[in-house]
Amino acid sequence: MPRWLMLLAALIVFFPTPVHADASVDKVLVIGLDGLRYDRIAPADAPNLDALIATGTFGTSLLYANPMAATSSGPGWSTIATGVWPDRHGVKDNSFTGRRYDLYPDFLSRIEAVNPAMNTFAAFDWKALSDYGTFGPAIDNRVVFDGDTNGFPAEDERVTQAAEPVLRDQNPDASFVYLGNIDIAGHNSGAASKGYLDAIKASDAQIGRLLAAVRARPTYASERWTVIVATDHGHTDAGGHGGSTIEERRTFVLASGPGIAAGATPRDTRLVDVTATVFTQLKLPVPAGLDSRFVGTRAGDPFDALPLSGRVNETGIPAGVLGFTHTPPAGWSVNNSALPSGGVEEWRGWSFTTDEFWSRAQRDQWRELNVRSRGTFAVADSDEWDDRSHGAGPYDTSLTSPAFGVAGRTSATITYATHYRPDGTQKAQVLVSFDGGPYAVVKNYTAEAIAKVEAVPVAVPAGASSMTVKFRYFDATNNWYWAIDDLRVTP
């Protein structure tokens, strides 16, 4: 970098742009830690992260993988910033090619659009987040360094020094502070190394300084602060990311603040949830059309309450990973009467499973792309079932819901998350029955429906009082799969 640019960067640190007068007593600080694998926090010396976990909600989850996007920083931070998955924001790798920030801007830019009187601040030492518009030009105040100049340990320190006086002495309502050194340590020595733990310790100390700056505010006692910490991807034990291993896909959203449950560790949080959590805590309406939801919201999906077991035939899944059951929730039923005997036990008919358990069964067959399911979801997987000997005949299984009340309605809408990959002869249908009568098909799947939320309109016959929904997957052998989640029936 030319010396004059380095001097300009230094001036930006010491003379940050002031923000205007205070707009809200509700404040949110989002801290981004690049490349922090959530299972390495506990063994690290990280008292500030530990305290936030104890006082807040710590939701862990897994990323997508290719072909949706690589487990790289460009897609990861775009997902955090925009509140939508890569199939919407368009960023698939660190080239940022295909980005659609015009349709899905970052949460700070959205705040400026909703309420320009609110003060926004961003500081980061990965210049790409500014150059490509991941965090857009509408933000009131930004501090940007180039992480390649002096190395990320030095750059993280400069970001921390720049952010402290803004958080302490100015009035940012919503802030984003990015620290990149943990990712560099992962690349240099691997996530299983002491160097990686040392980097977590150093970043944790910088988090402590940011929190101390917030608490030193003259108006802190009258303010309501929420702190959110998130990461863009994980790392392999040996170091590196971009692929589809569980370790590379490990992410989390940690939030502590008013109205957020202390000590909660939900299984249904997703990386997109930062945006909705920021808006909720600022008492702003969550923008429509996002994949994001407030980190404190539990959808009440009955699948998520099911107790799960470990592997039976799937010996490639670690024994300690609990992730499947054939027992449906109360009121639901599975019909395997036409299913041949044998096959892989975990996938005999509709199973209830998790992202980690299902994607560990077989990588790189797009199971990782099921991003719009949360927590526990239902899967019919003839591909994996066929990996063990079984009786003659095709795979045929049905999952039926409890009855939904439809009295007095002329129509209803069935909504659910779906992840369907077709192959060969397999078929998938959604059927409905009114008041225990015959089932009628309302949706046939004849093409891929990857990571979608479906809304299927249904006409309600005159005088009908109840409706059940059936998901049938059949005429399959060594074909693909169907996953569904979060079924709802609305007027």
C-alpha cells in the first residue's frame, strides 16, 4: 500500500466521523469474529464470550455448502449482514460476483432507510466488506483498514482502538465491529491448535474492551444495550475452510440483551437471524421478505421437541451425534405399510433428523443446502435407505399431520419448508383430506424444490370442519430425498 494511503488510514482511526445526536435508548452492538468455530470457545480462555453465553442465547447451526455457496467469508458475512441466504443475496464466494445488495442491503443500511435519525457505525479490517458494498454507503460512520497491510493482529487492535471512543463517547444506535485474527490463526495453525485458542483469547480481550467502552458511556444507565456476536464460517482442525465438512460449516449467533433468554442454547437458530434480532431489539419492524427471525423466537414446531437417538447402521456418523427418530410427534403418523423390509434403519420411511446428522450420512449431495429447515425436520431419503440390503419393491412412505381446524373457511394455505431433489422414478405429493374423507392431491413435485418455503392454496369444501395434510414419497429406490419442516395451515 502506498505510504500516503497508510497515513490516511491512520487519520481515519484518530479522527472518526462524528455521528449526530442520540436517537434511541435501545442500542445494538454486533461483533463479527471471522472463522470462529463455536466448539472451540469453551476450551479457550474467553471470559467475555463465556459471560455473554451465560447471560444470553447461544444458537449454534451449520452453513450451506456448494453449490449454494462456499463456506467462505464473502457469502458468510453477506448472510449475516443481509438476513437472507446466498440463493437470494447472490454471493457464492470471495469474488462477490452476483451480489444483490440492491435487493438485500445490510442491516445498518436498512436502519438508515427506515429511520435516518438513527446513528449507524461500522468498523472492520477486511476491506472487501466496504469495497463490494456488503456494508453500504448509507452508514453514518465507518472505519476501514486493509487487513493485508500489517497483519490481522495489528489491524484488529486498530479497529478496537477506533471503535472504543465511538462506543463510549458518541451515540451509535446500531454498530458492527469486525475482527479477523481468529480466521488468520485458523489458516496458519488449524482450529485444533494452541495458536487458534490464543487468537480466541486475544479477540475475547478486545470484546471486553468494546463492552467496557459501552458501560463507560455517561448515559449507559438509561440505555438498553444488546450485544450480538456471530461468525461467518468454521475451520478444519488442520486449518482452512470453503468446503463441506461439519467443522467448516460450524457457525453461531450469540445474543445478550433485554428480552433475550439467559443460558438458552436453541437448536433452531440460523446465521441469517442477526438482522431480525437487530431490528427487534431496536423496536423496529423486521423487514419483510427475509429468511431472518429474532433469536429469541421459538416457532413451536413439534418436530423440534422430539428426543433423538444416535446412529444404528450409519457407522460414518460419530456415535455421540444424536440426530434421528422414527417416532412422530403427538397427532402425527407415519405409514410404512408399503415399504419393503430392511434397508438402512435410520432412513426406513419418514425420519425426524437434524442438519448435522443427515448431512453427515453423505456429504456433497446437496443435503447441506436445506437451509430453510430449522432444528429437527422430517426426511424421506431413499438414496441412503438403499445403501443396505432390503426386500423387493420401491420405497413408499407417508407422513400425515394432525387435523387442522378449517370450520367457516372457504380456503386455506398450507405452508412448509421443503427440500426436494428428484431422480429417476421417484414421486412426491402433498395431499389433503377433509373430515376424514378421501385424500386429494394438491401438489405434485416433478422438479427440484431446493431450500424453498412453499405456500399451497387449498379450497375448503362447504361445511368442512377439519383438514389433515399428507406428504407421500414413493416409487423410489436408489434415488434422492425429500425433507419438510414447519408445517402450518393458515386462512
